[in-house]
Amino acid sequence: MKLLRTTPDHPEYRRLIPALDRELAITDGEDHAFYDQFNKSDDIHHVVLLLEGDRALACGALKAFHGATAEVKRMYTASEVRGRGLAGRILEELERWAAELGYTRLILETGIRQTPAISLYTRHGYQRMAENYGPYAGITESVCMEKEVG
């Protein structure tokens, strides 16, 4: 398996994202339309894929937020390979890349019902923010987290 830094135009990223969106529609339930508007790949320029051969098993992305802060977006691991630490590898590569790009802080949002994601981020040193950021401000179903990098 290898990590690949790429863009949202990569065909394997484009193959994984519909599966992620289908899962989020189930997890988010009636709140999906609200969250979905913030989960587009427009304005995303940095994608990490974890490949086995030519097939991506997991992905994640960085999106510029403000100043030296970037947002972790589009984290996904194919269901058949979960529990093998692949998401952690993606996240660590995103952190390295963010630092190389000059970002000093990463932020992210996940849903309160996404307990495996919250556990992943906590294990990797992300802490819950006192106040949710941006469009998630005041949304009790959102968990916003942050970590200093670089």
C-alpha cells in the first residue's frame, strides 16, 4: 500500500466520494442536506489517497480555511478495509502535507453520531473546540476539533 498526494480530479478519489456521500446520507439522516452543502470538492486542491495497486482504499483532503488554518475534509475508508489503521495513515499524511504547505493549525467537523471518526481524531491529538467554527456554529449535532501542526 502506498500514499499518494494528488488532487480531487484523480479518478480514484472521484470513485470513493459517492460511497462516502451515501454513508453520510444515512448517518446524517434528516440533517444531511445541511451538511452536504459543505462537503463539496470545490475549493479542495490537496487530496491524499491510500492505494493498494491502482485502487484507492481510503482518502482525505485539505481545504484552505483562513490564514494558517486548513480544514480536514472528505475522510473516508472503504467499509471492507476498516479497522486496519488506514484512516490514521491518511490523517498523518494530511498533517505532514499541511505543515509543508505552511499551515500551523488543522480544524475539522464531524457529526456527533460519527463516534468512530471522533475516536480517530482524538487518538491523533485533535481536541474539541470550545465553540464550533464557521457554518457549524451553534449546531449541536456537530463536533468541531482542532490540532496544531508543523
